Amino acid sequence: MYDLIIRNGRLVDPLNNVDGLFDLALQDGKIAEVAEEITLPAKNTIEARGKLVMPGIIDMHTHMRTILGHPHAQRMIALAGVTTTLDMAGPLDNILDTIPGSGAGVNIAVLEAARCPQTIKSERPDRAERMALIDRTLEHGGIGLKMLGGHFPMDIDICQRFIEESSERNAWVGWHVGNTLHGSNIDGMRDAIDAAGGRFLHVAHVNSYCRGQVRNELDEAIEAIARLKASPNIFSESYLSVLNGTRLTINEKGEAASKVTGTCLKKMGCTPDREGMEKCILDGNVGVLRDNGTIGELIYGREALDYWLSKDTVTVGSFPVNPAASRFLVAQAKRDDGSFVVDCFSTDGGSYPRNVIVENGLAMVQFGAITLREFVIKASLNGARALNIPSKGHLGVGADGDVSILDLEKRKPYATVCAGRIIMQDGALLGKGTCIICDERGAGYLKGRGIDHCVKGPLTEQCIRDRFVP
């Protein structure tokens, strides 16, 4: 008897070249059988007639922390059909410590933020301090670092050292581009690619550098695509929502604490200070994130302003600043061999309610910009290949039992299955706990803490450069 059978769905598995009506059986957390009809009984059954059955969605940029915002990010990505995610900022300790209360059954890999004074003592840490941060992160179950240049910029030479030293340690390194010379824009992206010097670098949410801050957004998107085509060492993702996510905190000088927030306020015609933020919130041009006890929700207007003031401005929120044209261009652009220029869909979400890989990704399929097979490649397979987790991103026998079931007509997630367990079905959350994705250096620490984990393969140049061709 199988643990679970998903029946009569349209199964799309690009790695194994499968696209058709099949039953899918899961046993002991793994894919056990794929057939047109499975006759053995099962403890549980999901009827998937008229729905897409695909390898579990891998969101390669989210924020799972609980110390800023709310503790429900894992619930929100499970509701969004996501089985695995890369958290890009941590804090790692916060995510590990809060698993008992916030876990929803998903898999999480974590990048620790290189940020003063939280994880480094100054904006110009020396080599010993930089290496200590990298090593501690890897030994405690993280897979690498993230530089928050858009929000908290550092000098280019320090960012370059972090890239070089992460390469020495074979650690993942991401960059929300921006530095002390150029902001979170196309100029900052150019700086980041140059600083990598041919080494691996994860350039976060490419679309957010194509907002028309330097030139018009179409020219910026075209340049971003050209630079990524010429830089196969760069891994990238882009999100499909009009909304961004940023801190709405006002510092002791009365100014927006985040550089990104200040830029967004200016884009909305407001000053980058307390007065400007109050006006922007009242006008409904920025939503403030509030914990409703189950998930995070954006509130607007007077209600949002009162909440923001009650928190002494220490909140996060979202501005509608991502142009549709540049989002569309970078999401569907391809290299000469047919592989995608921007490797994955992402949300930069989780704790922010903009987890729309399914809704907006399937809209691109309906529009004809990408095929359903290509949607699955960007939403699942490419992330698994980059992370070097061969057991994910496909539905072959023996693969991890991570499955996303999507309602194609409604463009909504219907069920999320992780490690063979149903963690969400028809809007009901059913999962608990968290599996942390680490490399071999963090496995002992996580085991000692009794934290469920899986060990990914090492970061290799081949994993990044050898892109899957649809």
C-alpha cells in the first residue's frame, strides 16, 4: 500500500521528458511509481483531474525570518505551492530557533546577511572577520552569505572580497546589488557583475534593477539581459509581482533607514523622511505589513498609518514599483542555446504577501510568452540544479516526494506535498516542522540540535553554467 497517490493529473516533468495524464505514487517520502493507472491502494489519495502535477516549486529568493514582520512566512509559501526555498538574509539563528512555532513542512536553505552591526562589526570588516562569518554560517547550517547593498551598501572592494572569499570556501554568495557609489539599479548591477570577476555570484531579483531609475525601464531590462548573457557565472532570479518589499523604519535622523525605501518614496513623489512616509501611507501608495495571526497581510490608508505609528515605524511593507514591461522581458528572455537568461522565478516574498509564482507565471503561459514545460523549468528544475540537489526538481522514481498541484483554470495552487506529506490542500495548512538544506559542513550542528535537514551537493561551476535547455 502506498502512502499517497495523486490521480489523473497532467504531469509535467521536463527532466524526464514527461507531459501527459498520469497517476503518481509516493512512499516513504519518495516518488515510488509513475504510470497511466496505478492499481495499488493508498492510505491517502488526491484527485488531480484537470490540474497540473509538477515537481515541487522552488522559490529561489524569500525571507523566512520572524524577527521583522511576522512568523508566518513558511505558511505563506506552503499556501503558494512552494516546497523548497532559499532564504536570502536570515538571520540563520532566528530561523532555526523558531522552527517549532513557525514550521509548515517546507525545505529551507539559508543565506546569512553580511550586515553591520548584526553580523559584522563595521562596514569595512577585515579578512579575518569576513572569513569568520562565512565559516560560522556554513558550520551552523547555512549555505552562504547575502550582501544587502540596496538597503545597506558597502564599498565595492569589500563586496568583491566577500565574493572571492566565499569562492575560497565554496560557499553560495548573493548580492542585492548596490554599493556606496551606485544604488540598487542598473549601474549597481553592472558593478556587481564586474566585481564577481568571473566567479560565481547570485544576483538577486534582476527585475528590481529595471525600474527606470537610470534610464527608461525597457533599456535597463535590455542591458540587464545582455550582461547576464555575457556572464554565465552569474545565477539570477526575478519576481513577477508589481510589489517590492522593504523596511519602512524611520531612523533617529527622521530619514528612511533603508536606501531602497528612500528611492521608492521619491518615485511616489514623496520626500524620503517621516513626513513623506506618512503621506505615502495615507495616499495608499505603500502597504504596511501586519500579522493577522495566521499570515501576513498588507493594509493601507489610515489603518496602515495608525499601525505604523503604533510600532514606532519599525515595520516592513511594499511599494508598487516594478514595471510590467521589464518584469515580462527579463522573465522570458533566453540565451542563444534556448536556456533562460534569468534562471528562476522567485518572489522575494514568503513573509511578504506577493507569492505569485503560480498566478503570474501561469498568466505568462496563457499569454504565450512561455510554455507550460518552461514554466516548470523556471519554477522548479533550475533551482534544484543550481543548488545541486539531484533528488529535487523532477518526478522520477526515487526522487524526493515534493509535488506542487496547481489549478490551471484558476491559476492557483491546489495542494503542496513535501517529502510525501500533504502540507497544504485546498487552502488548508497541514504541515509542521522544517527541513533545513545545508552542505556537509553544517550537518553535524543541525543533527546535534535535532533539526531535520538534508545535505545538498557542493556548489560547483558546472551546476551554474550547465543550464537546462527546454
